[in-house]
Amino acid sequence: MKIASCLAIAAATLVFQSCVAPAPAPGPPVNQGKPRAYVNHYHQGFWSGRADRKSGMSRYYPRHSSRYGRRNEAAFSRGYSHGWDGRAPAM
């Protein structure tokens, strides 16, 4: 009787394990360790670049200078380039 119980439990465990999908591998953190302000300005630049491209405007991020300051210009510029080029957001 004990052997039959053990076999039933083992079979049920195998069936259950085959029905459960494996957990996805963890990806890199969304912001890749960047400060929140950097990520926010990157995304603002990304969507500004995408909108400019869609509107047929030239690739010139300084037209949006009211949306970023000197400290966040690099993030905005990088995001703008990625958006204008039609790439997927990097963060």
C-alpha cells in the first residue's frame, strides 16, 4: 500500500510539473540603474523624436529645448535619436 501511495504522489507531481510553464528569465532592469530624471528625459526625447519623424520634421532635438535642462540634455538627445530612428526604447 505504501508503494502505491508513493507512486501515485510521484505521478501526480510529474503531471503537475508538466502543466506549469517555466518562469521567464529575468531581464535587465527597466532603467538599467539610471536615475529617474534621466529615464524620464530619455522617454520625453524618444516620443518627441518619434513625433517629429512622423510629422516629416527634420532630426533636430534642440527645437524641444523647453523640455530639458543642461543636466538632462544627453538623456533627451539620446532618446530623441532613438525615437527619430524608429528604434525600440532602450530603457
